Amino acid sequence: MNISELETRHLRHRLEIEITWLSRQMQELQGADASVDLSLAQTYREMIFSRRALLGRIPR
């Protein structure tokens, strides 16, 4: 399958936006209260990790 350069750039940009959003959500969660929802924080970490892994596999 051949993906156009425009589609590749769009996907990279979308992943970067999602990583930024997830990072902010995780920061807000940790700064919000002493009783941090650990499972939600772990989910954010895993989502960020998977998006960064995918981003690293997309050609520049």
C-alpha cells in the first residue's frame, strides 16, 4: 500500500496533536488532587507510548 506524502504528514500531525492532548490530560490529572486515579494515569501513559511508537514508524 502506498500512502501519499500529504496523508503521511496529516497522520504525523494528528498523532502529535493527540500526544500533546494526552500529556496535558495526564498532567491535569496528577495536579488535580492527591487521590489520583492510577488506572486512568496508566491508560494515558500507554496511549502516549503507543502513539509515539507509531509516530516513530512513519517515514518523515
